[in-house]
Amino acid sequence: MTRQQTLPEIADQRTLTDSIDDCDAADSVPKTQAALLDRAQTHAADVAAEHFPEFPVESIDWEVSERTQRQAGVTEYDPDTEAVTIRFTWDAYQEFGWIQFSKTVWHELVHAWQYWQFKEADHGETFAHWMDSFNIDQHCERFTSRLIATTISLITNTV
């Protein structure tokens, strides 16, 4: 599932601060994959506008995966087309909730910026700079998908 928005559409949406301020409100928590992508894009646009003003965040392709088992997010780069795709894991979002998951958005946005700026991304010096500035971890927190948790539970209970 890929959904791209234009920069004006992103700018018209609520800011991250607005989102966090009423995070307990029933309508502020993304309940669908499309809502999660909308929230992530808004969050990324806000961060980019402040910290990476020249970065064309609207050119990022955004996806949600239901198949990924252990990573909350990943940023992929196609050197032939220079396309950047950020893919999030639905199960990770459901396990973490928006406030914790928003750090994954920041983390992957830094990688997208690195690809745009340097044509490669890593957890080296430039990432470390943004880690401190954004208060994000070097590696996204791992999670256990429901499938793995169920399998472990079944094995544990039968032994």
C-alpha cells in the first residue's frame, strides 16, 4: 500500500505537537494503515521543515507492511531512480503506539535524508548527530510479531 501526498496536503494537516497534545483522544490515534501513513507523513513533513528545509520530503514513497516480522521500519533507496521508500510495520505500530512509534518515523526520516544527501545511509557520524538532536536511538526498537509470539507460546506450552 503506497500513498503519496503533495506538500500542500501535508502542510494542511495537523502538526506533531497537536497530535501528541491530544493523543488520548479517540480520534487522534491512527486506527488504520492509511491513517498511520497520514500521521507519519505529517510528522515527517514537520520535522523536515524544521531540520531539513531543502529535503523534498514529499518525494518519499510511504508503505505499511503486514509481513515484516522484527523491524518497525526500514528505508529503501533505488540508486537507478533515486526513489526513497519508507516502510513501516503495522504490528510494530500496534505494539508500540503512536508516541513511541513516532521515533521510528524520525529514525527512518534521517535515513531518507542521508540517501538524498549522500546516496547512502548508515548509523555513522551523520546519523549520530541527528540521534542526539532528535533524541532517537541508533537502531529502531525490535518487536515480536504476533505470529512469532504465538509460535513461541505454542512451543513453550507443549514442551
